[in-house]
Amino acid sequence: MTAAHALPLLVAGPLLGAALLVATGRWLPRYVAEVFGTVLAAATAALALVLLTVTAHRPTPVEWAGGWRPRQGAGVGIVLVGDGLGLGFAALVSVLVAAVLVYSWRFFDDPPAHQAGAFPALILVFQAAMCGFTLTGDLFNAFVFFELMGVVAYALTGYRVEEARAVQGALTFGFLNSLGGYATLLGIGLLYAHTGALGLAPLGAALDAAPHSAGMLVKAACVLVATGFLVKAAAFPFHFWLPDAHTVAPTPVCMLLSGVMVQLGVYGTARLYFTVFAGPGGLPGTAVRRTLLVLGVLTALAGALLCWLQRHIKRLLAFSTVAHTGLFLVGLASLTPEGVTGTALYVLGHAGVKAALFGCAGVLVDRFGSVDEQELHGRGGELRRVGVLFTVGGLALAGLPPFGTGLGKALSEEAGGGWATVVFVLVSAATGGAVLRVAGGVFLGLGAPPGEADVPARTARERPPDATEPGGPGPGGAGAARTDGTDADGARGTGAAETAGAAGTGSAAGVGSVAGAGSAAGPASGAGSASAAGDGDAETTGADEPAETPGRVTRAPDTMLAATGALLAGGLAVGCVPGLWAAVSRAADSFTDHTGYLATVLFARAEPLPHSPVPQWTATGVLLGLLSAALGAGAACVALRTVPSGVRPRWSRPLRRLHSGHLGDYVACALAGVTLLAALVW
């Protein structure tokens, strides 16, 4: 079997495994289904890594399904292209899926009867869709994999279907991403009407052959297709679904959404430009640079600011993902192999670090039933290993050398230069500092404890603490005992989510709270308890999270810690393995070679490539990484020296009110984003 023949296995293998789990899940014990899913995901990851190694110095493998190869540069077949970045993303997806499945072994309640294989089956379909998206050389099939990815992600986000807030978060996710999908499909239709082609390479060749035939139509098509990818990437102002989804999704799902799925939106945007629109019949490079820079800077700054304002830990991490999406777009804006290399390494390092941080947040959910930074103040001291992992993850997120995030940040700064470096340093410091602030308060007990009015009221859903738990009724506990929401059969109640703080804020009965920090009278979204902020705004706190394990966790399970530690170690390895840097540099050279891609796919002809210098750590990059980490740590220390309060600065109210939980508001912002994108491209 050749490398090209093995490419379909990266998609078909997980799909067949998912089908087998669905067919036999009603008879399989839970551990058998979970181990089978993990082994299959790991085998797919191993195959992707082997293909990467085998093809590193060979022509790019290309597989035409059913043998429908093009003739004289024209064809109608479906093609998979195993170039360096495509295979690299497939390997990253598969490795992360395997780690997430290991993490989830001890995470969930027992599944419903006869559904032991449901969760691993969904994860495997998710893996297949993401691998197919990275490898396909056909724009319409990219849309198909894109939609399959989205449908499974909606189901995984609302996996706890008995929770009304989880369902609402999934519906918000699904609605906004479906709008993006419709825009992409409309753009594909315009391109097909103009060129008669759907493949990426045939589209690029057709546009190059008639460079001045339909400029406005081509620009409109590019804007529409890119809109769908940017929605998936959670770029501002298309990002509203991401924090709402992360607030309600199970932690293993958050690890995949922020670890790799969002980055695939950035990958799709870059792939679209370099393969289709980078030639003489596409878009001017100046317009693309302007678009990526403006969207990237807006996304990075807005995400960093909203990240710093959060107290809901999972929501804080979600906004940090938005901020780093902006940095990825800024890194790509140079449209050079060096910029793509830096962004690719940044994505690799970020995937491991961000997934590890969500893994730590999942332990807090299962130990304390909360991810509210203020309510958990000082209570994480008993979770020492989790605290160490979370702190190290915060430093890595800030760009501390030698983590892969630091190397990718340094290379992107070098490619962007000038003021772009300032953006990278400030945004990295803000997101890393927000995580370090949480680590200092929750795990070390630094700073003043929150006032009584700043801690939201508890509901009947939370499990009771033991006698020695901080805040419990036993020795050393200052708070009232929590009530148990289970009935005689052990089923958890659903209770009504209460709000605390200023009078008159109301409650979101049984659903959750206002998403983000919008009007307290707004619709409920899947956000957990809301705390009134005294100025009329409600705040998502993260208190009263539904239990995700069968009983209260008194120590973090070894599988959860092992998966989290391995992911963080992977983020570190990206910045410490020179052979990986060279491979990513070669892949970036191939990825940005528009004519070379067309020749490889349409004519099976390998074009010689100029090799960019192998990226290295530089003194400037190390110093800037240390600076951003120091700024983040300093900002966290300053924040911890102030008394925590539910009141947020008044100047942030307009930005926070955009995250109202109203679908109408989100759709209006998305339409404004399409208008902005069109104005920048034109």
C-alpha cells in the first residue's frame, strides 16, 4: 500500500469504528467501548504520523477516489491531498482525540442503558470529519466535512440533553455555525457557476486562466466562503457561539473545540487563499493582508479584554481561544512561508496547552461542582498537582520559552514586525495573566477572599461536601452545607439557577443565566449561575455546575491527570524539537506554493521548491517571550492584591452587552462582520 492509498483510512477508519460502536454499544460494557474508541483514535494518529515521516522528503501523496484522475488538467473526481500541513493537522486532531478519550474514561456519569458507545462514537465521527477537512482537495467536500464536523459538535455540546442550558448552548452554536455554512455553500455555488469546477486545484487553475473575467463575482464568492470558515474560527465578530458553547459543553468536548476545531477554521481560510485565490485570477495580496490584519487585531484585543473580565473559568479559557485566533490571523497576514511556519507552530503548542488547561478545569468541576473563580478562592490547595499544571499552562499561554506557544509567538512576531509585536506581547500577557490570576486565587489562596455578596447562592443541584471540605459545615468550614439534589433513585434534580447580588436581578429558572454579562432581563443561555453586578448587568459565574462524574471526586483520577500532563508536555515539546521545526518549515513552503499545488494535484508533477531557513529561537524572541510572561504574572499579582468583586468596569459594559445571549443580537453582529469582511476585501 502506498502513502496515497493510505490517506482514505484516516477518514474511513474512525467512521467505521463509530458505526461499529453504535451497532454493538447496547451490548458492550462501558470500559470496552471506551478502550476500543481510544485504541482506534490512537491507531489513526500513528498512521498519520507514519505518513508524515514517510512523505517528508518525497512528493506529496495524492489519492483520487475511485481512480477518477484528471486528464489534461481537468477532472471531476474527489481528491485527498496529503501535504505536510494537511497531514500534520490530521495527526494533531487524532492525537488530541486519543488524549481526550483517555481523559473521559473516569469523567462522565455512567451512560444510559444500552448506550455505552454513544460518546466515543460521536468523538470518532468528529475525528473523521476533522481529518477529512484537513486532507480534502475539493471545496465542496470541504463543506461536507465542515458541516459533519459542526453537526457532531452540536450534539457533543448538548450531550447532557437533560440540562436545558446545555441544549440552548448547543442551539446557539448550531444556529450561528449553520448561517456560516449557508454562506460558504452560496460562495461555492458562485465559484462553480463561474468556473465549472469544485476542486481547489481546478478552481485555482480556472481563475488563473482568466484573471480579469469576473473580479467582483470572485471577491463576493471569496467573502462568502471565508465567512463560514471565520465563523468556525470564532473570529470577531463571529465568535459569540464559542464562549456560550464552552460554558455548557462537557470538558472533554471543550478540549477538542478550543484545542483543534477552532484552529481548523483558520487553516481553512489560509488553504482557501493559497490554493484558489493566490494566483493572478484571485485576490490582490494587499487586500488579503489588510483583511487578516484588521480582523486579527480586533479578534485578539476583544478576546483578551473579555478573557480578563471573566470569573467563569471555562468561559475565561474560551475567550483566550478567541484572542489567540486573532493572533493566528495576524501571523498569517504576512502571506509568507515564515508567517505560516510561525502560525503552525503556535497552533501546535496552543493545542496542547489549551486542552491541558481545560482538563484542569474539568477536575475543578468534578471536585467542587463549580468553576467560579471567586467561589473557589483558596479551595484548590488540596489539588496540588492540578494547581501546578494549571500554573504552568498559564505561563505557557503567555508565551514563556521554551514552550511551543513561545516559539510560534516569536516567529509570528518576526514575520509581522513592528506594531504586530506589541499586539502579540500584550494579548499573550493578558490571556496568560488571567489564567495565572485564577491559579493564584484558587490554588494558592492569594489575594483577599471574596465578599459574601460576590459569591452566588447555591442551588439544589450541587452535591454535598464532606465534613472537611472548605466551606462545608464541618471543621474549618464557614459556609452552610450544600443540599443534595438527588431523589430516592439517585437521579439529580434540575433546580432553578438563582442569581445573587443586587436585588431585582431575577432568576433564570432551570436554564442557567444570561450569557456573558448582558442584561439581567435577557434570555437564559447555558451559562451557570449569574451574579448581579450592581450596575444592572448580570455576570456568568460558573457556580452550580452539573456533576459530570458518578459521585463526588475526592482526588483527581490518574487518567485525567495523565492525559492533562501529556498534553502540556506536548505543548512543551513543540518548542524543544528542532526536527519538528524543520518539518513545519518545509510544509509551509509547500502550503504557500500556489503553482506547485496545482501541478501536483492536476498533473502529478512535483515542482522544485525554494527552502526557507529552518526556524530557530532567537535572543529577541526569547526576551519577548519572557517579557510577556512577566507582564502576565505581574498583572495577575496586581489583580490578586485587590478585593474581588462582581462589579465590572463601566467602560466594559458595551462590549459585555454584545454577549447578551440573544440569538438576534448574535446574528446582527455576524451580518456586520460579513459587511466588514466585504469592505476590507474590496
